[in-house]
Amino acid sequence: MHDTVWFEIQGLPAVTIASSEFNEAAITQRNALGMPDAPFVLVDHPIQDATDDEMRDKAKAVFDKMLAALSG
């Protein structure tokens, strides 16, 4: 969230992508950083043991959400 907030302050669209396990952490961080509307998209958890093909599938599953978050 720190990078997303920094880029947004610079006027550059940004979105955080995180594992669904970190939903509450993302909300807490964006509020703490003073940007409660900072966008984030969640990828299905877990990711640490995912194969390359599984990661591609996870990325494809959130691609449209990511684009929507970037275009506001």
C-alpha cells in the first residue's frame, strides 16, 4: 500500500495487488496512510506454493479488476 499511496500522491494511477489473506491489512494500511480510497485487488490465497501456471491463472482472474482499479 505504501507504494500505491506514493504513486497516487504523485498523480500516477496505481493499485496494490495482494493475497486475499491480507484484505484487512490493506484496509488498515491505506487508512493509516491517509488514503482510505487507495485501490487494491486481491488474488486468491495462497500464492507461495502456486506453480507458474497457477499464478498465471490467478493473475488472469484479477486482470479486469486491476484495470478497473487503475482507471478509477
